Amino acid sequence: MDAMLKAYLARWSPVAEIERQEQQSATLELRWQQLNAAVGMAIGLGILIPAEDEIEVFERWAKLKEKVTDQHLVTLHRY
């Protein structure tokens, strides 16, 4: 079993290295988009239900980001 585990890890090691390099070279804008998408998905699935005060903070950050980059971000809904 130990040999199978080592073989499995050896096969996926190059993939993990490429993913690490991609993540390291990602721009701040790309990381922000990925984070925004993940939070939006979590809220949409009902996994993350932010508190009222957190929603206000998210909305302020979204407005600031929109003004800086002319991008429309996920709008959080109050539950």
C-alpha cells in the first residue's frame, strides 16, 4: 500500500508544481476575482450567510472596487 501511495504522489507531483507556479504568478486582480466568485458561490448555495454588519462591509468594498476597476461584483443579498 505504501508503494501505491508513493507512486500516486509521484504522478501528481508535477501537476502540483504547475498549480503552485500558476497561483504564485496570479495577479492581485485575478485573485480578487477568484475570491469574489468563491464567496458569491458560497452565498448562493447557502453555505455562507454573512451577518448584517458584514454585508455592509462587503457592499462598501464592492463599490470601491467597482469605481477603481469598472467591474461589477457579486451583490450580496440580505436574508
